[in-house]
Amino acid sequence: MRFIVPYKALSDERGNLIEIVKSKNWKQMNYSFTKEGSIRGNHYHKTIEELFYILKGEVKIEIHNLKTGMKETNIVKGGQGFIIELYEIHRVTALTDVEWIVLYSDVFDQTNPDIFRVDGA
């Protein structure tokens, strides 16, 4: 998992603009609302990376990298983001109601989904 560091932040009397990511890697964007206490993920991908940006709320993200064996747990809040890399089992628990945007490195194919579910990740 990699954390996102915004490229540039601008602020004036009209409000704020934050350049969150600049990349040609992202091909699909989804908005999600998740209720407090809900769990998402508990799977990994072989071909699609995901970029999560939390708009509002707070999540606990548990990662287990299948290639390196590394495990980590982080709390991510509104205004923060992270990237799930290939072969990273990810389990996201909503600590509050959460609004987020998720970008995919490729278009998600419902007929051949790149989702490999696991138990107890």
C-alpha cells in the first residue's frame, strides 16, 4: 500500500483546489458511500490497482502483500488516500460513515472480474 501525497494545494477566497493525483494510469472512477461498521474488500487483484481517496469519514485498512508477506494496518481519514497494489489483500472497515472515490487502473470487467476473495485476510 502506498499513501497518496497531493501534488499541489491552492486556496483563495473562492475555496480550495487540491491536485490529488496526476497519472495516465487510471481508467475508471467510482464513488462509494459505506455505512459505519461495514467491511469492504477482503480480496486482492492480479491486474488492477486501486486508488482510494476518502472524502469524508474514517476507515481502517488492513493489507497483506502476498508477494512479500508484509502485513500492515492503517487508519485513513477524510482528505487522505492510498493505493492498493497488485497482490495486496485489502480489507477496509468503515470506522464512521464514509464517502470515497475509487480509481481503477483498468476498466472493471463484470464478465471476467479481477477479484480473488479470501477468508480471514
